[in-house]
Amino acid sequence: MYTENIIAIAKRENNTKRKFLVVNKEQGKHVPVSPDRPLRMFSALADLTAERYKGERLLLIGFAETATAIGEALAVQLNADYMQTTREHIPDVDYLYFSESHSHAAQQKVVKNDLDLVIDRIDRIVFVEDEVTTGNTIGKIVRLIRQTYGRKLNFSAVSLLNGMDEEALERYRKEQIELAYLVKTDHGGYAEAAEKYKGDGTYHECMDAEREKCPVLCDVNAEKIKEFKVSGYINARRLHRGREYQSACQALWQTLEDKIPFGKGRDILVLGTEEFMYAPLYAAERIREMGNRVKFHATTRSPIMVSGEPEYPLHERYELASFYDRERATYVYDLDVYDLVLIITDAEREELPAECSLSLKGEELPAECNLSLEGEELPAECNLSLEREELSVKCNLGEAEENVPIKRGLGAGAASLCSALCSCGNGEIYLVRWCKD
């Protein structure tokens, strides 16, 4: 049985609409946690959902970004139809747009084309959240779907936490939106509690100006980063069945197990990226079952204050470039040193710009080595060969010539995250991109 002991109150940065953030210490989003703990909690919510809606044909919709792994875990256990809301761009689709007004990134959307496909074969849409505070956001999308499709559908909201007051609960009863949750919370004193924290934790910026201009690995030894792709990806933002996704995760894991020497008895960190969490969480649990001590969490769009008080949930913050948009800031909290770090993302590889002043282990190449990668002539001083993912550069560096491998085009997001990890002392880092082909 879960209680309010699983939560801690944090302070949002520059958010006047809702100053506090309820941090679930068991969820594996902001706080590093052993992967079996969130999976057990998600399974308990799946059991509750299955019991409540036995015999009904369900479409589960997980909310980005913090509830995507919860929703997928429920879909897997129930083998239900599933899709998630998103803030990312999906080409060649139509959307239903709605807003999450209290959020740092207010606009949300869901793929209408997929709703069109499934709407006539379901009895109920179940929205899956980590925490429902007022219920306003879910109410908006329920009204939008009713208006768009004009047919009678049942709606529910299931969540790990529910903090709705009596007025909000009465509104849901009138709108016929059912609720199910693991823990009832009372938000009465949360804003005041958040204000008491000093916000005097440690802050790091890993989006320096040079990296914004040139998304390559500037101050990290390229040999520390082992990057590869794995095919078989299913985009959780699009309609699919839960067990279909689980099968894809199993195939992903088999490849990871073959390629990465996880060993046994090691301290290992697995990181997801923003909305993409269930597949990395699944892999983290498999690594733990091998006999390793594993922590899991993910990067996030949420700018949360960090503070030095022992009871405060987050103490150190790294500001990064996003894997999905190099102009967007994302964050990761409370990194540590591990024997091995595994980053799993569904972000596509960012291409190196046509002209980019490369640097080697923090040192700038001479001006005559300003390399161009779009077929332009290179200076005579630079001999460039491009094989797969590596650049081999031979430059006249004064008295001696050197051949130096340069990691090409990790992307601003990967470079900034790897820089943060290396600054903590991590020396063995794997970056895995899950892709369709």
C-alpha cells in the first residue's frame, strides 16, 4: 500500500501559476531510483485499472512527459491500445491540441489520425497521469474529444497521485469522468512548503556558447562514448498495442545484452530522454536482474530549483541541450559516478553542420583546419577521411603531425549530457539510439 510518504515537495523555477512540484520519489523521473520500484508501483495501478474496467475495451493515453512510462506499463500489463500525448513534432499527421496551463511547456497534442482509427472500437478512454492536481487539463481534452467525435464515450483518469479538492471532484462527477488512483494527497500547504526552501543547491550549465554553435564533443574524450543504433523502434506517440511494444523492448534488450558488457555486481545508471522512458526503464530492470545495482531516471523539460536541505528531493541540477531540439533547454538531476552509464533515446542523430570548427579534448584546432563536410575543398594542411561515424584528421600542428579521432555529430543534446556525466567522473558511457531501421 502506497502513502504520501512517497512524495516530496519541490520548488518550480519561475512559475507563478503553480509554484510547487510534487516529486514522486518512487517514479524514476527526476529522482534516481532502482527500476523495480517504479515498475511495482505502475503494476499496482494497472491492477486497479483492470479491476475497475474489467470487460471494457480501453484506449489508454499517457500524458507527456512524466506519465509516458506509466501509461505504457499499464498498456503492456492490460494489452490495451495505447498512445501518448506529446510536445514533439510528428510529420504528416493531424493533431488535437489542448493546453496544460500550469506547465512550463503548456501546449500538448495527441495524434488525431490515430484517434480516428480506434474511436469506434473502444468503450472507454483512460487518461494516465502521474499526478492529477485540479483535473483541468484532462477536462479540456475530454471536452475536445466529445466535441470532435460526437459519440458517447466513457472517460476516466487514473493516476499514481490525486490531489483534487472537493470542488474539482464534483466537477468530474458532473462531467462523468471517473477517477482511480493509488494515493490521495492534500495540496493545501504545498505552495507554502515550497517557498521555505532556499534553492541553494548546485547548478551547472552544460549549454555553453561554443557547443551551441558546434554540436560536437568538445571537452569529452570521444573514446569514452560508445554510440550505436538499434532497429525495431515503435513510436509510443502513435497508436499501438501494449504487448507489441513490450516485444519491441525485448528485442531491443537482446541487442543491448549482446553488445554491452554489463557484467554483475556493478553500479550502473540508465537514462531515458524526456518523453521517452518506458524502454530505458525496461532495460534498466533487465540489467538489475543480472545482479547489478542499477539506478534509473530521465532528462526532463522541467526547470526545478535544487536546494541543500537534506529533506529536499533534488540537490544538483545540470542544464542541457535537448536531444530533440538543440535550442531547447532540458535538465537532469543528481547525477553520480557509476561503473557504466547507458543512455537510451529515440531522438534522431543530429547532423554536423556544413562548416564547424572542431575541437579536440577541449583544444581548438588551428584556423587552417576549419573543416567543411559538404564537398567543399579542404585546405592542403588537412587530410580528411570519413569512415562510418569517425573523422580522421591529419593536421600540421606545428613541429609534428598528429592523427586524432574525432567523434562526429553526437548532437548538442548528447554532447551536453555526456559532458555532464564525464564531469562527475563517469568513464564508460554507452549512447543507444532506438530507430525504425
